[in-house]
Amino acid sequence: MAKPIRATPTLRGEEAERFVREMVKRENSTISTIDKILYANVNKNRKYFESFLN
């Protein structure tokens, strides 16, 4: 039998500020070369991925 899911903890104070700083840093970072290659391959083979979604 599955266990119940616990509530997500609330961040406060320095923890919350650090979390926001890290999120902003991640959102503003450049895309890595590996991610660019992966994105290009997915776009090139899009027809194979779309068949799974329909």
C-alpha cells in the first residue's frame, strides 16, 4: 500500500532567499552544448516523438 505524501516544507528567511537566488541564476544561465545537441536531435526526430503523444 502506498504511503501518504507529506506536505512540501515552507522556506523562510535565508533559506528562501538562497532558493530564489539559485533559481534566478539557473534561469539566466546559458544553455549547455549538450542541451543544444539534444534539442537539435529531438527537433530532427520530432515525427517519432509525436507518434507517442497521439
